[in-house]
Amino acid sequence: MKNGLMRIAVMVMVMLGVSPYVSAGGRLLATGGISQIEGAAGGGIVPWALIAGYGTRDEVGATAFYTHLDISNFQLQSAGIAIGVHDRVEVSYARQRLGLGSTVPGQSIEQDIVGLKLKITGDAVFAQDSWQPQFAVGVQYKHNRDFDGVPRLLGAKDDTGLDIYMSATKLYMAGVLGRNLLLNATVRGTRANQMGLLGFGGDISNRYSAQFEGSAAIFLNDHVAIGLEYRTKPNNLSVFREDDYQDVFIACLPNKKLALTLAYAQLGTIANQPDQTAVYASVQFSH
């Protein structure tokens, strides 16, 4: 691990997941989702309306995660922490590092992401007698730490950006063949190029655009879920077209302290490399 955030994240994981004096909160297993690659609670690439951790309305929960994507011509690492307050408010921080591989040998791009999410209405789990999902609104403030290199050369306009999103999440108990079914839809306003790793705005557009993100997961049992995600992307730079993200995943939650996720992702064109695919692995510890 080449940066301080990852070392900090590992220490937090140990404190949250290994210490015998720490116990998870009172919510049901999996109701905090997993750590999304930008730090929010949700799926791997899509934030959900769920709040991080297992804290109930009278508790504070926390998570720490580390995610690694082995992409065809790149490597992406993300690590961070999130705190859920009274199952209502979530504050998160993530550091991403994109190794540029053969595009710029020996170089990388790092980005800091600070997130805030607020649950506004509904209950994704317990309101089974209602069609209404759980709704949450969120923001992600992003700062590209290496903007003056590749992002500026590609035509990006800014080193910082603010993503704004609304998510709706619903868990249907015994929704498909007796299995629990989770559905999520997110609408995001963004100017980010490749989530911000290639800066914000460009010569095609420097305005916000609305993007759709969706997730669906079926729980095979209380501890294992399989699913898929799709995330549309803006196309702000004329030098390279930006494609949508999609993945299929399996998540294993043996207990409330630990979540393991494996996924196969199709990421399209990244910088000058087309048809990028990735093997995605993530570990999360919760309190």
C-alpha cells in the first residue's frame, strides 16, 4: 500500500472487525449495504439510500473498506471510512488511486472524496406493507490531487467537482422465488470524467448532466447475494469517449463485522485504452 490513507483504513478495519470489545449495531445483516468505490454505502459502483454501518436510530455505526480493481491496462485502488449517525445521516471519506499502466508508465492519479448522505423518508426493509422505497439525497465533494498531469492534458477544466444524487432503495422480502430482492435507482448530477479521476468538465461540455445508476441483487440466503449494476456516464472530453460502467457481483456477509465482494466489471474506454474490463475485490469491516 503506497499511501497513508490505506494504512489508516487497515488500522480502522482491525479496530472495527477484530477487537473483541467492538460489536455491530442493532440493524439486520446487510442493511448497511457494502462500501461503494467512492465511499458511500451501496453497491460497488452505485450509492444506495441505505446508511453505512449497523447503527439503529439510537446508535452510531461505522465502516472501513479497501477495494482493488485489476483493470486491463490500469489498476484502481480505493480505501476509506464511513460513519452512520442514528440511521439517518452518513459521512464518508475515500481516497482513490489510479495507476496509469502503459498509458503513462510509473505514474498515477489520486483523488479525495468527501461524502454526505441524508435519509429523507421511507424504510427500505421494514415497510413491507408499502410500495414506497427508502429515499436519500447525497453529495460527494471530489478533489483531484494530480490534475495538472493527464487530466489537464486531456482537456478537463477543473480539479474539483461536486456530485449530487438521489437514491431510492427497496428490499422485497421473499420477492423472487422466496428470495429477498433488493432494487435501487440513483439519479446523479455530475461534471466528473471517470468519477473525477480525469478531472471535471471538458471541451464538449462543462455543465452538469443527469446520469442514471441502478442496482439489483437477490439474496441466495441470509449471507450471500448476487447482483448486477449499471452506471451511465457523461461524455465531456472530445479526445476520448467515456462509456458506461456495468458489473456483476457476489457479496458474502458471514456476520455484521465483515463483508467480502467479488465482481467482474466492464468499464469501456478509459483514457486512451478501449474495452477495459476489471476484476473487482473489496473487503469491508463494520461496527
